Amino acid sequence: MNKYEPVIGLEVHAQLLTETKAFCGCSNKFGDQPNTNVCPICLGHPGSLPKINKKMVEFAVMMGLATNCKINFKSSFARKNYFYPDLPKGWQTSQFDEPICSNGFLEITADNNLRTIRINRIHMEEDAGKLIHDETGFSLVDLNRCGTPLIEIVSEPDLQSPHEAFQYLSKLKQILLYLNISDCNMEEGSLRCDANVSVRLTGDKSLGVKTELKNMNSFKNVEKAIQKEIERQIDIIEEGGKIIQQTLLWDADKEEIKIMRTKEEAHDYRYFPEPDLLPVIIDDVWKNELMSKMPELPDVRRKKFSNLYKLPEYDCEILTSTKELADYFESAAKHSDDFKSISNWVMVEVLKFINENNLSVNQFRLSPINLGKLINLINDKTISNKIAKDIFAELIERNIDPLIIIKEKGLTQINDSKFIEEIIDRVIKSNQEQVKQYLAGKDKVLGFFVGQIMKESKGKANPQSVNELLINKLSLMKN
Amino acid sequence: MPVNREIVKHIAKLSKLSLTDFEEEKFTLELNKILEYMEKLNSIKTDNIETMSYPVDGFNVFREDEIVNSIDREAALKNAPQRTDEFFKVPKIL
């Protein structure tokens, strides 16, 4: 057992996919010209009054429902005061003592263990603007992002390894994408993660002093940074030192941790209730209405794939990794009841094409119906699996009934055993040397014969029949 | 005296104000006077009264998620002490 164990909690910020900002009607689009999506409210002009975006509230409730949270009947906004040029009002409108959701949990699998990670709270808040540091000794401010709606999802310190942190983040992202409430693009900053890390002697009940890690811009970096921080803390303790509470920045290029500020410099946010925004009340009627709008979530869907389609656990995991892929599979499953074959085709051929061409599932042109038909054509022996793979690229390109392509190219599988036997006889006759080898016990030569026969038939002979008939004929020669 | 000079210094720092020694002394006295006056409110019994955070009653005042035209950039940048064509310009922040 390790001498020390890490204790990790994550704070995850997700930008919400609303049309407009949290408290004003400015567009929430990423990448527009600087300072074009701004108005007196998000610029913090005196006298302007904010108004709550209903969609933001609904999205926050949906995330709460998806993570087993209690949806609080009453929640309210608060001002978190700090002075920084990316926030012209001088405070961030956030939630403090009355968040919209609390006490939830997520189940994750890490190293084959099912683990329950408690969620302390989910609250709504607004994003700050963007600072650009140029060479002139000034900083430039773009306030397009200022006021973008965010939810902050705060876990309890239940994560026990960097890998668990990675799995937890992946699960959160998967759910956010299923709900279609955030695009979770870490590079564009629509999903951000801070980690609270401490270590203690294994088995200890009390918590060690924690540090807060920021600026990790990918899941892999979150894992790496936490690992580094754990090692750093253990080194300090082993050398007889003490951990001090501080905020640290991860430098992804150098893979190093830098000190941002210590506790003495920590912010004093002076939270107080936001007098310009009235409380939010979520009654059962509204909550149930939102619940009915929610899609099946990954865990439920995975179980369904296992029970209904009888697929192996691995298949269920892959197929439900995104809602789009799961939808695709289920549509195809309406047109062919060979679910395992559909699963194989989706996991291998479809995903290969999508990944190679950098597409999303929604951009994949072959309809699930035509994939289902293709599988049925293999199963009723109209074509071989090999032919199906050969025409797959063209099938994707044209997205038509696969039977049309097969007829155009004359690729219908030959199941007629008389015809196949004729080819076998020809091949045997012209390859006497290999026949001798086979009769002498060299079974491997069988593959050579099959290859020759398939070539003769232009790939159309039913491979299973070829195998059977060939073995029959050769074994007759043995006697 | 609930407010000492250290607290005044801290508040000044958070407010980005630089105070002279004289001002620090003066504001310490004034802030204490204000707080002492407010202290009178504590003599009123409020045990069974709910905290009031808002001047008006009500809840769930929302807007629909529909875009309302923003103001144009020129108007947004007009009042800034320093600017470029596209951005607000501020002293270098790290």
C-alpha cells in the first residue's frame, strides 16, 4: 500500500449553449469580432438592470437532475466582488448560499472499480471577459464573453487518483453533451476545470492542507498536473516541510507548476445578495416538465443496450459514448435484427470512416437504414462480408440501397455449389504441387487454395461454401 | 471600536484607494461612528422575522433566450479612457 493517499476535488465550469448571455440579450456566440456582443448591462454601465435568462436556469436544473442532485425550491443570486478589468461591473453575478442544485452524485468506473463521487453543488454564474496581453505594455479587453452563462459543478473531495479525476471529468462532459447544454470545448474554454489537491497518510481521517490548481486546458493536462502536484506535496512532507495553502498555475508547455498566489493574498469576495435579481423558484411542475424533456442518459442507455440488444459490455460502452452514435445504432437496429453485426459495423467501419475524415456522427452520410440493409444482404448470403467491405466506401458516398450497387457491379454472391465445385476442380488441377503438399500434411496450403478460388470467382463465391467443398474434395483425395 | 486601522487599510486596498495617514485615521473614526449608530438596530427584536434581501416581493422574473441587438462597438468603446479600434486598453495585467 502507498504511504500517502491523495484527496482530490474538482470545480468544473461549463459555458452553456444558450443563444444569449446570462443577464442580457447579447449574443453568446464564440469567435465574433471583439466587443461587438456587448450592451450597457454586460458592460456594467451605471443604472443598467440585469434580467435572468430562463434557458440558463432550465439548463442548470437539467444538469442537476442528470447528476442526482436535489433541485432547490428556492435559489438566489449573489454578488462576488473583485476588481479586475475583465469584469467591468466590479462583481461577478453568481450564487452563494442558495445554489440551484445541491447534494448529487455521479458514478464512475476507474481501474475496474465502481466509485460514487458526491457533488456538493451546482450553481449558475456569469463568465468574465477575455484579456489579451500584447507587447506594448498594455492589456486589451474583449468583453464579448463577459456575461456568458456558466454552471459551476463542485465535487466533494472524493476523487482518489488523477485517473479518477480524468474519468469523472469525462463522465461530466458526456452528460453535458447528451443534454446538449454545453459544447464542452476545452480549447475554446467552454469547459474549464480547477482541482483542489491534498495528500495525507493512507487511512488518515483528517484532511491535509490543500492547494488549488488552475489553468489546465485539457483532460490529459488535468491528470498530469494533479499527478505532479501530488508528487510535489509528498516530497515536501517527506523532507519535513509543510504544505501551504496556495493557488497554483499549470504550465502545459513546460509541464510545471507555478505559484499564483498564497492564502494571505487570497481574495476577499464580500459576497452579498444581488438586489437586482429576484429569487428563482422551481416548483414540481416546472421540474417535472424539464425532466420529461431530458434524453436518456449514458448510464441508462448503456444498460438498455445490454438488456435489449444483448451486446457485450464493451460494445455498449462504445456505442453509448455519444448520444449521436447511440441514436445511429438504434436507428439501424430498426432495420436489421442482427444487433451484434450492426454493432461491429458501427464500431469498426463507421467509426473508422468518421475518425479518418474528422467528421461528427451527424455528418456521416450513410443512413442507418442503408447500413441495416447491407447487414441483411450479408446475412441472407446475397453478398459476402468481404464484398460488403469492398463497396462500403462507395455506399457511404452515394447513400443508396446497397442492393443497387451490388446489381450494378454484378457482385451477388455465388452460393451455387455446382458452380463453386467447378472452380475448385480447375484450381486443384492446375496446382498439383500444392495438392501434394496438402496430402503430405501441410494444412496451411488450404489458405492458398481458398485464395485462388476466391480470385477465380472474382470474390463472389460464398467463402463458407468454398471452405466446406474444398475440404471435402481434398480429403477424398487423401484416401 | 469594531473598526481598527488595519481594517480600514484592507478595505482601501480592496477598493483600490490609496489613503494618507490622516485619511486612515479620519475614516477609522467615521466608520466606527456609523457602525455605532447602526448598532442601535440590533436592539430591535427580529427573532421571528425573515431576512429581507430584496426591496420588492416576487420571484422568477425571466427573459426568454432571444437575441436583442447589442450596441455598436464604437458606442461601447466611446467612454473608455484608453482604447484601440477594437479593444478597451488597460495597464498591463499579468
